[in-house]
Amino acid sequence: MKIILGTAQFGMKYGVNNQIGKIRESNAIEILEYAFSNGINEFDTASNYGNSEKIVGKFLGLKKGIKISSKISYSNLSLLEQTNNSLKNLRIEKLDKLIFHSFEIYKKFQHQIPEFTSLYKGILFEKIGISTYTNKEIHDTLNDEYIDCIQTPYNLLDNSSLRNDIFLKIKSNKKEIDVRSIFLQGLFFKKINDLKGNLNLLKEPLIELNKLSIDFGFSIEEMAIGYVNQKSIINKILIGVDSLSQLKRNIKIFEIKLPDQLIDKIDNIKVLNTTMLNPSNW
């Protein structure tokens, strides 16, 4: 299955449309159990997601066949210290992916990556990745032979009109593409009349998405999942959920196929102010 389950919501309130807040630990464990029993064997977390790593660690126990990604999130702690802290919280011996949480963090440690990789790859982690926002950030990491995977936003607005060319370059450099923010932190589910401040700059493309939803008879949630799921260039899709019922619904939606005409229309939506696709600018 292409899904990676994100766990930011387990340790903090996450998402612009999150009405529930931080998920209770018992509910988080229930979500993890259901995900694993339904074919999702990869989870994404980070040391700065509150107590998310520790909750995932409690769930893991003696379970086998689960892949865990965690992050290098701090500039004032060494790579080894951060990696070991995450392994301790998660109660495991090795991460599948060790991901730099931002381009800035990556640049801070870039000169250390070759030695760190030679010492610990295959021992403390299997792959090194980077979480990016812009195409320029992606471009500036393409030639780094030590980076195995690139995680980047991709969704109904941050779509192929912006990402296709750079995705082709990622693949030509033999790196994996993991996409996140497929719901744009829940913005797609916010009512148009509830948009405030800078978010009004996205009003027109959001109205266009709602019109496509009506015209083709698919919900925004079905469009958001179906769009990224039908892009063969993508390796994995990171999703986060606020509840078990949402996870169950999302798993079912992954079975839906959108018509090519709808995919083409989504591909042709262009956001003029692309800085607004980064939630930090909201």
C-alpha cells in the first residue's frame, strides 16, 4: 500500500481545520492498530511532534515488518544524538528513513552527512531523506548522492502544473518521492465563507475545486486522495488523520479511481501566489 500514516496529530493539534485537537493516546493506539491490520506498515513521526514518538513506540512493542520514519528537527543537537533519542522513544534499533525536517536543517548538517552515512547507514537507519517545500529546495538537493528520498507537498492546488518537471528530475536522479499535505493541512475542507486573512488569496482556486466536485460527483476528500494516488511517479503518500473513522474512510477512498478528465482539469488549476501553498504563510 502506498500510504504512510503521519502521526503529528498524536502529539499536538495539527491542521487548519482540526476541530478535535490533539488525539488521546488510547485513540492514537487504536488508529495505529487499525492501520497496521489493514495493510499500512509505514509510519512517520518526529521528535518535535510532542509525545508522538513515544506513543508510536508503545504501539510497536514486538511487532515486526513496520517501517518508521523520524526526523532531524533541531540544529543544536548532533545527528547521532537526535537519531538515538528517536530510537529510544520509539523503542526500536533502526529507522527506515531518517529525514531532515527542513531544508535549513539539512544545510546545517550537510557537510556531516557523508561521514554520518558511512558510519551508521544500515545500522541506525536505512535511508536518508529531506522534507522540502519549494522546487528550488528540491533542485538544490538533487545532486546530493546521500539523499535517498525527497518528501514534498503535493495536492489539488500544489499540483502537476507546479511539480511535474521537478518530479521527473527527482526520478532521473534515482531518488524516491514521498508526498505530504495532500489535504493542504485540512484547508480543502474549510468553508469558503470561513476563509480569513491571507487565505482569501486562495479563494478562487478553492471555488474552482468545489465546482469540479459538484460537476463530477466526487467529494473533495475523494478528489484529494484519488488525484495523488493515481500519479504513478509517486512512491508513497503521507496522510494524517484526526480520528479512526477518518482513517477508515480514507482507506476506502484509496480504492476509488477518478476519471482522466477530472485529473486533467485538476492538473490545469494554477495558483498565482504560490507562497500561499506553504501553511507557514497563512
